[in-house]
Amino acid sequence: MQIDFTISTSGQGLYEFTRDVTRWVHGNRDNGVLTLFVRHTSCSLLIQENADPEVQSDLRNFFHRLVPPTTDPTMSFLTHTYEGPDDMPAHIKAAMMPVSLAIPVTDGRLALGTWQGIYLFEHRNAPHSRHVVAHLSR
Amino acid sequence: MQIDFTISTSGQGLYEFTRDVTRWVHGNRDNGVLTLFVRHTSCSLLIQENADPEVQSDLRNFFHRLVPPTTDPTMSFLTHTYEGPDDMPAHIKAAMMPVSLAIPVTDGRLALGTWQGIYLFEHRNAPHSRHVVAHLSR
Amino acid sequence: MQIDFTISTSGQGLYEFTRDVTRWVHGNRDNGVLTLFVRHTSCSLLIQENADPEVQSDLRNFFHRLVPPTTDPTMSFLTHTYEGPDDMPAHIKAAMMPVSLAIPVTDGRLALGTWQGIYLFEHRNAPHSRHVVAHLSR
């Protein structure tokens, strides 16, 4: 059982799509595992706190400081710069955060904790249309 | 086939639970995949070296320096601070390290390498009771 | 359905093995999930851009600066040093990047995006023979 989710992004940050996923998984009454896979190398998948939105902006800001744009003097050693100053940092962040997630399903419900939401973390500045493949297996 | 593991923690660091997992998987003679998923956003799952305990304290210390408490002047840009100086750094570390792991099972045995152990990496200072869902599929 | 891939490495950097994986998966006409798991604690698995080789050297160089050898004064707090100055940094990088990947298979084809390749990221300087377990499930 597979589906594709499309997530429209407009700049760096976290975009929640927990509801789309739970709606799709709901109804299957078995145990199993949901696999999520993002088909890009400049964004990530994250499970993160869904309560305080400041967590999301803090995450974006921390990783922007840890991996600044290639216009920053500390990043002058990078060579892959022709796709823009946010491109190579996006690949680096995509290496540090998940491209795939595996979430158990118990009696047809995702085993997410109370405060866990599912996010796409966009690392590019320009708007993008991101594709996530979901596979539900027993 | 699913089970919940509970891991009691008392401060930041790595807590091994390889033996609990292998004991549960043992006896199933088929090939398959074990999925582990931690139901929290301020701790992580890690596969790491199980030989020298200094590896574990070095890991804790490195990530404590890379992502210091919000009382550190370099972290003053963070805004989600009301749950304590170790809370937002815990979310950041939880973004950098796995929330889920997938480990193949071969003839009823986890395909871990000789030096690989399974750990919960606690990122909070206060004692916590952490829940890990395990799912074994063929 | 399981197989072991062996990847020979000669120093830090990314080694692509997408073709070995697709050749093995090809022919199975069903939907499913491919799990990859590396049986070591000093290298990682990565999905990254397969177009410009500069992305790969930039990734190696960034992580070498973020986690320098233990001979670097900033890393003098590390204690696990007897296996060489590249050993503990290798464990740290192995904590920051995936040990396992889950990639959906659609009609017998890996759901990789156009620019996604599968890499082993070697974190040690000396040549190594690295083992990756692949499991294909429905």
C-alpha cells in the first residue's frame, strides 16, 4: 500500500503534514510499519515537537548558524556554489537529518508520542514542490 | 509482532538496551526487519561501539559542546527556553540523531556488527522514562 | 530476500553503490521496502546528489571541519584516542548520519528521485572493507 504526498514549501523551515499521514493510515486495523521517504537531496524529514511553534523556528535558526550560506566567509572552502549560496548548505543539512523514517503502526494507529509531529524540513530559499513516498507494510 | 521497551534514564548520556532487544528477537527463525522507534522529541536512538565506554562519554561531551545549554551566550538566539536550558538543545540533538532504526534480521539474529550496540541517547538532565516501540516484520 | 554488499574504501569520502543495489532489486515486480544497514560504527549510509562530484568532496570537507581529528586542539577533551586521531571523530560522524536507510520500491523500482544516489560515507583514513546488509520486504 503506497501513496505520494506533495508538500509545497516557500523558504527554509518546517512544514507539518502529520494529518495527511494519519488520515491515510487510519482505517487499516493491523499492526505494521509506515515508511516515509523524501525524493530530494536538499530537504529532510523530521519528527519533532508539535506544541510550541518556537521549537520549529529555533531548529531552523540553529541549523542556519551551524551550516551558513556559502556567502559566509567561514564557508569559503566549499566549491559547489553555482546553484546559489543556499544549495550546498542544503545538501549538508540533508546529510545530517533523515531522508527516511520508519514509524510502527499499532491497531491501525501511528505509534507517535503525544508531542510528536511529522515535518518536512525545507533547506532551500526558493519555493519547491516536495515529494514524499509513503509505504505501509505489515 | 510488536513490543514496547521502557528505558529509565538519569541525565544526559547513552543507555544500552541491546540485550533486551536480542532476547525478544531471538527465537524467530525467519529473515525480516526490526524497526525501533522512540516516542519522544528530546532523546535519540543510536547504534554505537559497545567496547570502550569512553566512546559513550566522548559522544555525550561532543554533542554538549556542539549544542550547549541555552544559558551559553552563543545560544542566546534561541527562544524556546521556558522548559529549561537543556530543553531546546535536546530537540536540536533529536533532529541530528535517529528517531527510528531499521535492523535486518537474518535467520532469527539481528545483523549487528561485532562492535555494534543499541543505545538510547538521553538529551535531558532530569530522570525520564523513555518508550521505544519495536516491530518485527518479515 | 537478503544480500550483503561489500564496499572497499581507501580513505574518507563518499563511495557510490547505487548500481549494485538497483541491479539486485530489479526484477522484483512488487511494491515493498528496501532496508539498508551498515554493520560498522565508523562509517555511514547516505542518500545524496549524484550529479556534481563537488558535492561529495564538499560534504567530506564540511564534516572534517565540524568534527576534526583528535590532534586538533579544539578536540582535546576527547579521551578515546588510542585507535588513532580519526577514530573518535568517525564515531561522532556515524552518530550524526544514518546507519540504516528505508527506501520504498514501486513496481520493482527504487523510489529514488532523479538526483539521488546511494553512498557509503567512509570516516576512517585507512582502507576498509565495509559490509552493508540489504533486505527487501513487501
